Amino acid sequence: MSDPKILLVSDNPCLAAAVVRHCGSLSGLGAVQIHDPGAAADALCRGDGDGAFLLCVVDLALPEEAVRRLAVASAASGVPWLAVAECYRPEFRNLSQELDAIDFVVAEAEDPAAVARYVDRLLKNRAARILIVEDSAFMRLFLRRLLRRYQFRVHMAASAAKALTILEHRPDIAAVIIDYDMPVQNGVELTRTIRRRFRLREICLIGISGKAPRSISAEFLKNGGDDYLHKPFEREELYCRVLHGVEAVERMLEIKRLERLRRMFLSMLAHDLKSPAGGIVGAANLILDGVCGEIGGEVREMAAVISQAGRRLCSLASNMQDLTRLETGRLEPALVMAHLDALILERARLAEATAAGKSIRVETRAPHLPPMNLDPDLIARVLDNLLSNAVKFSPPGSLVRLTLRQAGEEVVVRVADQGPGILAEERHRLFKPFERLSARPTAGEKSLGLGLAIAEGIVAAHGGRIWVESEPGQGAAFCFTLPMPMAFSDQADACISS
């Protein structure tokens, strides 16, 4: 048997050319045209050789007798058929429904790929699973027949309990059609239960009812439903509503897939950058330390530039690695008892070297506190990011203040600069990855927009919070808190007062 194809029965050369060309490019399946309806009907009935067809597309411009014969042959061979025409006419739609076509599609000259897109969607539907939850056996079978016409895979449940069991075992179900009038648990209650139990799943929920008041549609939507249909409905309406839901689920799954790829790429990139970057910094520092012998002024200057660029690369790799850990929930602080005030003084001294290049003074006030439970490496990353931002956005000759104080059962660290400040309408974007605001670094420094997002994640992992205080043109102050153990609160008060 040959590879499955799409059979087009039409004597319209323009329609045939468009369907054959676009079906091949969209679905990857070959499309074959047969001009003679009688020969096409025979090919459908043979069921082998050239008759290995997945779908039959019939042009309704053919004589009605020929269309009817093709519809009979399609039913006998089990090959679904799609009715098409160059323009919409009510009699075409009525004929397609009478002869049990999948649907009626208008093939306009301005959009030659329309039929091919519809065909491609039908073929994709074969991988989409729909669950019908309906206590009426007649209605269940009726809905199943309608949905199978559009090539969906259909599951059925006569009760809410059975529906939940199916959803537990079939995580690939894309949409659920839920009748409101069911015993034990009505459709709105089931909708709420599904959203609560499967809150991490992408599922489209569509409510239906014929007896309930129209206002019940709002109850479905308010309790997690995506759409609602009131019986009786046209079968095309059912398909459109279900299809919109399925496509929305497919889009979200694709977004999640791409997001996983992005995280994987960032993680691999960070891992692969760290080792060579560290080697570059190490080699440059050996040259600067004179291990390789005496060097001239120009060589020393170049080695210093290489060392600084390598450190920036190491910092970038660490930021990307931290970001992927934060996004996947794998950033867990290695908590130890450490002195936060000593850590602040250490990071401030390191920041002074960078600040000196812009004639910026770093002023630090960090009273002695008892040791706290924190991850020194991660908190150092937060301090470095905040100090780096403050220096980056401060004008030459200005002041950056770093302060530490106790506030009840927590400590507050504040990094304030004299830069341009932050616009109120941009504050909601501050702690999002890769975001860049309207304010620009005063010396053209580069930034990927990762520092604040990482700082927020690290602080949250310690049980603290981070925020900004700013007025445009008056600088910005970034503050974060860390919880202080109850036993140390009185000691801290004594240390600060002394």
C-alpha cells in the first residue's frame, strides 16, 4: 500500500493547484487530483493502491449527482470527506450537512491556502483528545459522533467521579465538555474541582446546558470555565468552540516547551562559559602578578583589561546559572550562621574599586549584629548586584549609601544612589528577567537585566522581601529584608544601642 494521501475531486485547475501545493507544504502529505467523479468514487471504494486516502475533498461545483455518489463511496470506504466551493451558498452548506460531510469550507481566490489549512487542522485533530462529561447516554453518543466527524479522539464519562478518574489517567486530554445538569456534582462544581485538582495542567473546559438558565454561563466562566454552549447548538458552533480551546492549549504547551528549551540553553551556556572564563581571569592575573616575568606598561594595561572582561564574563555566567535555578525552583540557600555586617563591609570594599573609576564614593553604615542564618555566597550576590546597579546608574562624583538596620524581627539593607530614579509606570517591570527601563547607565555600561530578578529570587528564598523607593530625578533606593531569629532580637538591640 502506498503512503496515505488526500484525494481532491474537482475540475477547477486553480483550486486543485492550491490544494495540492499547500497540503504538501503544511501537512507533509501528498494530495492527488482526480477530475472524473466516477473514477474518484472507484478509487475510494478500492481501498488499496492509489485508493489509500486519509481524506477526500470534494468540489461542490460538480454536478449534484456526482457529489452524492462520492458521498456514498466515502461512507462505504470509511474515508471522511470535506465539501469545498469557491463561494458561500446556503444550498451548498445544506447539501454538505445532508450528505454527512465533515464541514463546508469556502475556497476563496484571495486565500488559496484556506482549504489546505483546514485539512491540516483536521489531521492535527487526530492527536487531540476530548472528554465528554454527560449523564445522558443519548447526548454522550451524539456529541461523540459530532466530534469524531472532526477527527478528534473522544472519551466519555457519565459522572463527575468517572471524569476525574479519566483525567487522572489521561494527562493528554486537551478539552473537557461538561454538562451542567448532572447528579451528585453539577457541571459548575466539577469545573471548580478540575481547576483545583489539575491546576498545573493546560485543559480547556467548556460548559453546556439546555435546561439551566442562561445566567449559568457566567457561573461556568467565574469558576474556571473557558467557554459555554447553550443547547441546542449548530455542529459548526460546537466545533469552533472546541477547536479554539484545543488550539489555545496547544499554544500554551508550545510556549512551555520553548521555555524549557530556553532554560536548558541558558543552563548549558552558563556551565560552558564558567570554566574558560575562570581560566582567562587566572591567566591574566598571573601576568599581572609577574609570575611570567617582568612586563611593560602596555602589556600590564592589556592584562588588566583581559582580567576585568573575564570577571564580567564569570559574573554573567553566574547570573544565568542562578536565573535558571530560580525559575526551576532549584535554588536552595545553604544556610549557615554568618555575620551580615561583616559581609556588607566586604562587598562594599569590592564595589569601591569599580566606583572609583567614576569618582563615585561608597558610604557604608553597618552596625555589628549577632550572626544570622543565611547563605553568604547568595547574599553576597544580592549585595553585588545592587551595588553594581547603583554605581552603573549614578553620575560621576556622586554618592552611593549602603546601610544596615534592624526593624523588629528582621534586618533591612538599603542601597541608595543619586541617579535618575525610576518612573512609577516602570516599577512593575523592575524585577523581571531581561527587562531594561528607560534610565540608562551613565557611562554606557552593559547590562542584560538579570541582576534584580536574581536578587529578588535569592531574597525570597531566604524568607525576605525586596522593593524600591524612588522619585524620578531623585535617585533610587533598593531595600531588602532578612528575617532575624527571635532569640537574637534582644542581642541585636543591645549591639546597635552600644
